[in-house]
Amino acid sequence: MTDNSTERRDTAAGVLGAATVATGLLAGVFYAFACAVMPALARSDDRVFIEVMGNVNDVIQNPVFFLSFLGAPALTAVAARRYRGAPNRWWVFAALAACALVLLITVAVSIPLNNGLADAGDPARIADPAAVRDRFEDTWAAWNVVRALLSTVALGCLARALFLSRRPQSSAYLESAAGSSASR
């Protein structure tokens, strides 16, 4: 016979583990952009920069990316619900707050910038590609670094919560038995 509390704890830990992996994948995407993709594109001329970023913005909209991008905060929210009474809940809540900020920045800053870049049209036909790039590059790159940092903070918090969730759970029965004369 299985213990329901053990099953619930294992399920909660599984959700927490999945949230940790999804958040790690997302942090890795933002990190790669911050330390490799954007610095490499900075070396490109304006039209190439606009074309490549447009291509990236098109191809990143795929089920695999959305699974981690939406899965990280969704799984973290489920984990926060499951751990709401647990000692490690504050780590999960902090991760959820960081994930929410990543989503907010993406919706409020990154997506509008991406849309503005796309609305500029075909890079070969843009009259002033330097102006289009200037309106996009520095702001997008700076906020991407913020997303990378927040995602990394969320990852660290989730990893800490996961570590704490694997520690042996104390039992009221064992604690009371340890102090009783029958156990001596």
C-alpha cells in the first residue's frame, strides 16, 4: 500500500524538478543571447543585423521554445501552489516572482521591440537601417541581460527549493517517540 503523502511529495518534487529544468533552459537562451549572439551581431552591418534579428524572432516562435518559455513560469506556479505550506516555499515564491518579471519584460519590452523591427520591413528596402537598429539594439540587449539575470535567479531559487525538498522530512511521531521513556 502506498502512502498518499509520499506520493504527493514525490509529485510536488517532480513538478519542482520540471520547473527547474525549464527555467534552466530559458536562462540558457537569454544567457547565450547576452554573451554570444548579440555581441556577434554587433559586429554586423545594419541591414545584416536587422535581417538576422528578424529571422531569429521568426524562428524562435516554435513549440519547443514556447514549451520552456511558458512552461517555466507555469510549472513554477504549480510548484508554488504545491509547496505553499512547506519550509522551502519562499524559494519557490521568489522563483515565481522572478519568472513573472521575465514574462512582464518580454511582453512589455522585448515583443514590442521585435514587432517594431519587423514593421520596418525588408532590410534591403529600409531607407535608414541605422535608425531602425538604433531604436532596437541597445534597449533589447540591455533588457535581455535583465531577463538572463532574473531567469538565473529563478533557477538558483528553484534549485535551492529542490535541494531542500529532498532533505529527510521530520515526523511528529518520531519526534514525540524520541522524547518518550519507551524509546530509551
